[in-house]
Amino acid sequence: MDRPISEMNTKELFCALTGEYGVVKQAYVQKVFRKYKALHGEYADLAEMVKAALSGELGDLDEE
């Protein structure tokens, strides 16, 4: 899949999360998933979580 994460829908993001599109995309979506949960105390739609990360709402994804 050559499509950027920012253009993926929820189904594609789930596939990325499971590693279907490679370890780099998988690691990124996992970081977004964990950081969103840490900041908001709950999960949201994967597309919403990625949008929050891309907008800077989640801050630096490398900081735990």
C-alpha cells in the first residue's frame, strides 16, 4: 500500500495496525493509538486518532 496514512480510512488503518502494510506504518499507528489513549483516557475511531496526531494534538509521539 503506497497510500499515506493521512489518506487511509478506518478499515485501512486497522490493516496498518495489524502489520499488513509493513512495520513502519504499523509502528506509527500503534504509537498514535497508545498516545491517544494516554491523553484522552479512551479510544476513538482510528481515523479520528490519526487526524489528532497529524494536527499536533497528541504532541510528540516519541515522548511517552
